[in-house]
Amino acid sequence: MAGHSHHGAHSGHDHSHGVSGDSDKRWLSAALILITTFMAGEVVIGIAAQSLALISDAAHMLTDAVSIVLALIAMRLSARPARGGFTFGLKRAEILSAQANGLTLLLLAAWLGYEAVHRLIDPPAVEGGLVLGTALAGIVVNIAAAWCISKANRSSLNVEGAYQHILNDLFAFIGTAVAGLIVVTTGFARADGIATLVVVVLMVKAGYGLVRDSGRIFLEAAPAGLDPDDIGDRLVGRPSVTEVHDLHVWAITSGQPALSAHVLAAPGADCHAVRQDLERVLHTEYEVTHVTLQVDHSPAVVESEDDRPAHCPDAHGPVHLVGAHAH
């Protein structure tokens, strides 16, 4: 599912990438200013009101701010042209940024979870009115920041990371507002700790998602929605193709899938025509445009040589043969 949404959002941005890159930076910067200004005030009020829920929201907002700064730095780095040893440019900087976002969320969640449990056991007096007022203001600020980021290109895992941070924060503030209301109306101070635990659960969920998705890209896994076996069977089913092996599908960065494969064509077939046909199939059916195919004739074309081509003594992954996957 995620793979398809990435494709959709990505292809819409292709034709005006320079423009969208600049507007992305503007929207992200606007969200950053909103968040840092509010966060500074929130820390002061959180300490005054003795509210861990407010302080946890402020800590969460700090990670929001960091995630946006990382997103902005990563955008600048990944826009640099490929040169020297960096043949893909620095496009993976965005994925590093997404991973850093995920890890900061998980670490903060661990610390806040510990603090919240400590407060449930021994709750301090909490200024409910201050908590409620600040949380309501926080809801407004986060809606504004989320709206800013939603205008940027969310097909980037990096921008999506910043967006997830802020969306989480919005739910966290709603929880904190409820806790403030409960403290004001009933004097139940443990509501503050419970609200903090709700925030922690949200942080773990978002952090895990970001670490998992960025980890898949670092481990060169096929992007969600692209099944290499399915692609191999589809390619070997095309006219004049007898075998496909050494098939690799990975993502350079979010929304940029790449594929390479070794293809054997039937003796006498036109290798160039076969390659063009396969590239067209990959482009139209799978939206993979970064394709490298090595096309050779099946060994039967030269009787004197061994049956198996010498250059692929051990193919990586499954070998797709004609007729072997007739499903």
C-alpha cells in the first residue's frame, strides 16, 4: 500500500521538481518557526505547572523541530549532483534523516515512559488550568504546522518523517488537554502521567515505522508493492525471453525504485528489441524507470561452448525460466 501511495505522489511531482523543492523548503521552514517558538514557551509553562505531559509534549516538539531541520539538510544534500565516489549523489541522506527521526522518537519514548510510570506511583501536584490552556494552544500550533508540511512533497520518506512527528504531537496535545481538564475538574493528578503514556505509545509506533522503512532501504530490500518474484515471472513471460536471473530490485531513496537483471534471449532474437520491450513493461506496469538490463543470447546459439554461460556461475536469487512459472 505504502509503495503505491509513494508512486502516485512521486509521479505528480516529477515535472516541476525544482519548483516543488523550493516550495517544500518554504513550507517546512514555516512549520519549523511555528514549532520552535511554541516549544520554548511550553517548556517554561511545563516546569511551572509541574506537568510531565506538557514537558513530554515539548520534548516531542523538540524532535519535531529536529526532524524538520534534518529534512531541510537532507533535501539540500540529496539535491547535489552525483560526482566522484557518490554515483547516486547523496540521495540516501534523506533516508539517514528518516532513520535518525525514528531513533530519536524511540529513545525519547523510553525516557518519558519511565518518568510517567514513576509519576503514576507518586504523583506530584499538577496545575491543571495551565496544562489545559497550553495544550489547547498546542493543538492549534500543531494543526498549522501539519498543514504546512502536508503542502510539501510527502512521497519523500524524509518529509513523511517530519509529518509523522507533528501528527503524533497533535494527538499528544489532545491527550494532554484531556488530562488538564481532568486535573481541573476532579483533581486526579495521575491523569498527567496517563496522558504521557499515551504520547509514549504514539511515539513508539511512529518511531518503529520510520526505522523499519528506512532500514528496508538501507538493506536494499525491494520497495513495498514490488515483488521481485512476480517481476521475474512477468519478464520471462515476454516474447523471446528464455531466462531471467541476478534480478535485483531496490530503492535509491523513497519513491526512486531501481532494478537490474541478467536476461537471456532466444537464439536469433534481437537483443535490443527484447531490452526495449522489458524496459517498457517495467516502466508502464511497475513504474520502475531506473533500469539496467544485461541481455545475452541463450548458450544454444554457440554449440562449441559449455551449456551454461561462464559469466554467471552462481546467480544471486531465484532463476526465472520459461515455463517454470506458468501461473
